[in-house]
Amino acid sequence: VVTPILSRLYHPSDFGEWGVFSSFVSIYTLAIFAGYENTIVKATEEEIPYTSALCIILSLSITCITTLIFYLCNIEGIHFFKEFPSYKLLFIYLIAYSLHTIFSNMCNRYGRYSGIAIENIVLGSSQAGFRILFGIVVLANINGLILGTTLAQIVTVIFLLIYLLRINKYKRLWAFSLHKIKAIIIKYKNFALYDAPSSILCFAGFNVPLLILVAHFNKATIGSYSIILQLLLLPMSIIGSAIGRVYYEQLCSNTTEDNGKRIQQRTIQVGKIVAMISFLPMLFLACGGDKFIILFLGSKWTTSGNIALCLAFWSFPTILTQPLIPLFRYLNRQRTLFYYNCIYAIISIGSIVIGCNTSNNIYHILTLYTFTCSSVNLVMFFHMLRLANISPLSFKRYIPLWILSSIILVIRIILI
């Protein structure tokens, strides 16, 4: 809602800085729990306080080590660390993000979806408010987009803590026993061995391309790419993430229903919802939405429309697959997910590197990136259907819409 306001208050170069910051933290925040944050939903009731304590210890330790590395590398004048927007805000952001993730997973564990809904409203509205405020009140040497996001994380942590106190779950947030924490580490070792590296590879495939493009294009172009990426990920963040959390909780819930039948039914329910939603951004952009985006963002963002067209097909299989990812965790098939994300990361980073070395046209580079990465996600989608014992024909009513949208999009990209 506030994007057209922000795009007029801030310059594309500001969004370029935000893109670098968010790309780094998006990858890094997946490593600070070593994957054990996902065990909060799956663990037994007795294990919950120790799992939460393990996550807190891991995240705080890794955040402190990271901040020390940034501080020392700044003193040494190493280029990446010297040019990084703000390592002090990074420290505060990581602390707030860690607590936010743990508290939010606790709400998910106990099916407190109203709390999760309010949490998202608090996070979104406070982030929007702070960003607009710091866009109007210009701060010296501080990016208002980054500061606003950091303060919004702090506000959300305070809300979730109060909410957990209110529902009397605060006792589940901490319990310390080396023996029991060690047992949890061993029992759920697949989350650390495969789930965390898999998630890091997945987000590396999303975000490392931006860090590579920084070396080849100016901040204004990077800012346009960054803001379009945010807009295309919006359906995945709002719908995919929410559906995925409920889907995971339902898979892990103890019921008398046959396990195979429950997996199949839940997966079909989720699959049909995302099948209907996933192609809409692609169809919208292919049918002239790129012109609307320029009007939406303002006259400073003239390259954003074509960048959106180039990335449109990438959004389709991404939205299609992300809500179903918990199926791998529930079936203890994290190794399979790791292989897919490894291939995705290699192809996405490789396609950007090849594109940058063979062309200085951002549209050609992003088109190559889009179609190579999308093929991996489409293969993974059909693999997930097979794991849930679901025929692809269950989605036959959506396939003609997928094909039609793709054809229109290809024509539009050729005409750029």
C-alpha cells in the first residue's frame, strides 16, 4: 500500500542500499538457528522450552560473532564491509529478528493464528509508518528504509512477548539443561545437516544475484531490481508463508486419521489454492501490468516495468512451490530438498555470472536467470506431488491458464 509513497520519498539508490542489506540478512538469518527454529513446531511438548533455549543461544552467539567480524573488517578497510550500509543496525536487526522468529514459531506451535495475524499487521504497519517518517525527516548517513525495518522488528518482538505472556506460554520460552539440549541437537540433526544449508542455498539463489549485479550496474538499476523483487515476492510472503505455516502445523498435528491420506488431502487443498494464485502476477504483468508499475512507483522508476516483465515468469513457480516446502520437513526428506536448493543456487548464480560476462543488458541477463531458475522449481513441484501421492491431473483445470499466461509473457519479453 505504501510502496508508491516510499518510491517518491526515497531515491532508487536508497532502495539499492536496502537491497544489499536485505539480501545479506535474508541469507544470513537462515544460518543463525542452524535450522532448529523449524523444530519448535515439530518437537514434543516437553522439548519445547529446551528447543527455544537452543535457538536463543545459537542466534545470540552467531550474531555477536558476526558483529565482531564486521567491526574488525571495517577497521581493516575491506571494501564489502566498508561499503555495507550499517553493521550497527545489522546487529540490532539480527537480535530483534531472532526473538521475533522464536516467538512467532511458538504461536504457530500452539495454533494461535489470530496472534500471528496481528503480528503481521503490527510488523507491516509499523514498518510502513517508520519508513514514511524517516523518508520525510531525512537522517544523515542512515538509510530510513533499513532503520524503519529494524524498529518495526523491535515493536513486533514486544507485541509477541506480551501476547505469549497473555496466553500463558512464557514458561515454554526457556529451560536450560545441557543433557536435554544435546539430545534435541542429535534427535533433530537433519534440520542442521540439511534443512539449514538447504534454506541458505535457496535464499542464496534469490539474493546473491543482486550482490553480483551490484558490481556491474549502478545503484539506480539495482534499486529498480530490488523493489520489483519485493513486489513479486509479496504474494509469496503474504499468502505462501501463511499457508505454509498452517500446512506444516496440520501435517505435524496428532490425529487418528490415516497418515498417508492426511498428507494427500492437505497437500491437494494447499496445492489448489496456490495453483490458482501463482500465475496471477505473471498474467497481470504480461497483460500490461508493467505500465501500471511505472505509474504506481513514479517517474523515477522507468526501467522497473521491463525488469518486472523479465522476472514475471520466475514468480510463478516460486509462489507455486514455497507453501509446500514443509512436506519435505515432515517426511524427513530434508536431504532431497537440499539437493534441489543446491541445484537452484548453482543455476541461479551461474546464470547471472554468465549473463554479466556475455552481456551488459540487464533485461537479457534477468531473462536468462528467470527461465533457468524456474525450471528447477517446476521440477520440484511435480516431485512434491509425487511424494504426496497426487496426480498432476488434479490440477488440469489450471494448466491451460499457466500456458496462456506464459505465451503472452514470452511475446512481451521478445518485444522489449
